[in-house]
Amino acid sequence: TRVTQSRAAAHQTFSEAETACWRRFAVNDCVSNARADRRKVLASLRDEELGLNLQERQRNTAAKLKQLNDKQGAPDPGK
């Protein structure tokens, strides 16, 4: 999925930034900043993924309720 690809890209970007940090004098600060950037990106992706999962659960629940109502011959509550 797009979120999985974005997460992999964030890890790759961090790896590249970390490698670049080791070429500098202030390695710890550089790596710390790269980690903070990665955490921000991953947190954003996690929030997006949680939102998508919630939407999917809601769709599945609605479909199951509709299936139960159809099976019982009850009118559709959405109508």
C-alpha cells in the first residue's frame, strides 16, 4: 500500500541521512535530528493508517449489518 511504501521510504531516507551524519563532525546531533525527522514522518503515516483502518472497519460493520438485515427480512435502516 501507499502507507507501507512511504514508511519504507522514510526508513531509507533516515538511513541515508545517518550515513551522511557520520561524515560530519557533530555526528550525535545530526543523527538525533535525523531520528526526529523519521519519527515525525512515521507518526504521520501511523495516524493516516489508523484512519484508513477505522474507515475499513466501519465499512465492514455496515456491510455485515446490511447482510443481517437482509437475512432477517428487516428494512434497511439507511433508507
